[in-house]
Amino acid sequence: MIKHGHIASLFPIMFKVEKKKEYLYCTCGYSKKQPTCDGSHKDSDFKPLPFSCDFTINEALCACKHTKVPPYCDGAHSKL
């Protein structure tokens, strides 16, 4: 069974990913700094997901935590 985090939002979050900078994507859904991790997963089975990009780009990151391609939105929120 796939364990999904808390639904932080039913809409993706546009996020500027800076070239070669590493980010930690929130998988638990409780971070107050969505879509990035603030440590709210402590004492849970969730772990942040590291991600980066080779160039600067604005990306739609998943906030419903049901995507099959984290941290990116795949439209799963439209089926919830």
C-alpha cells in the first residue's frame, strides 16, 4: 500500500527551482513552508525528498502528496 502524506492543497504550488541548488520536498504534507520541508515529519515514517535541477526553472510542485512523480505535479489532485 502506498502511504500518502496529508493533503496540503488541492492545487500545485509554483516554485522557482534555482540552478544546481538542492531542495528538500515535503512528503508528509504538514510543512508550513510548502512545498519544502520544515521538519514537521519528525516522529513519522515520512522523509523529505531531495531534488534539484541543472537549470533555473519555475515548476509546478505537488501539494496534494498523491503524485506518482514527486516532487512534480502529475494532476493527481484532480482525482481526489
